[in-house]
Amino acid sequence: MDIREYTSPTLPVAQFVERYVDTAHYDTGCRGCDNYGQVWVCPPYDFSVPDYWGGFREVCLRGVQLRFSPEEQARSYDPEELAERLRQLFSRTARQMILRLREEYPRSDILTVGGCHLCEHCTRPEGRSCRYPEGIGYTLESLGCDVSTAAEQLLGWPLLWSRKGCLPEYMALVCGVLIR
Ligand code: SF4
């Protein structure tokens, strides 16, 4: 598997929000997700989402493509095994990406994808506080961001997904960097 990394141009937050973020209905797309209300980095939130975006000056996206070989794309996988394999691959890659972005942008918030990757089991369902409140990053999509459109327009490529046990040319992780 080949890995390629891309960084978008940096935009003023107001411009990014106007183009790609629906703050009024920020959690509409999240309500059917298993993570809704189960992970501290996912909605519902106890803070104002527009005020959160407004606390930053600029934003850029960092996207990583996990590219699959023609042989891997030609194979047919058991869908459940493939889903588990991808879950592990994405968790590992997201963790590495987030740690690296935190070093590169120490005073910024890093928005992630697909929930939190820091603990095996989140404390939220038990009503206990987050174990690493300083280390978490909210998910881009849960703050109302249309990640597909933003990635396509700012990184220059569409998001692709696996279908019926088959891998596409690549799958991607997209993080947001919110700069103060
Ligand atoms: S760091 Fe752990 S406790 Fe906090 S949101 Fe992530 S999974 Fe939940």
C-alpha cells in the first residue's frame, strides 16, 4: 500500500465556514451514527458550534490517501473482515496523523475524522469525563463541515469508499487544522 499526503491552501475561517460548513444543522448527518452521544468528540455538544469556529483565524486541510495496488483492488474480500481491517488501518493512520499535526501546529485545534482514536472505549456512555480533554479533536463532519466537497475543492480529489468487499483506488483520511 502506498501512502500520499496532501495539504490544502490556508483559508480564513469565515470563508471556509461560508463555503463548507452548515453550523445551523451541524449534527444532522451524525444522528444515525453509532458514535452519536457515545464519544466526547461527537455531538450533541454543550457549546455553540458557530462560536467554536469563530474562535480561530485560519483553517487548512491535511489529507492522506491510502492507495491500494491493482492486485488489492481486484480482490474480493469478506465485507465484515474488510470493514474490520479498514477500521484498524484508519485508527492507526489517524492517530499518527493527529500526533504529527499537533507537533506541526502546536497552538491549533486538530479536527479529526470518524470519532476519537485515543481510547479503546470512551468514558461518555458511563457519564464520566474524558480521559484526555487536552488531547481530543472534534470530528470535522460533526461541526457541520461538508468534508467531501471541501476535500474535492481544496485537496483536489474526491473521497472514495469500498463497495461490496472491494477496495477502490484509494481511501482517505482528512483532518482540519484550525489556526488561532
Ligand atoms: S480521549 Fe478517550 S475518553 Fe476522551 S473522547 Fe476520546 S475516547 Fe472518549
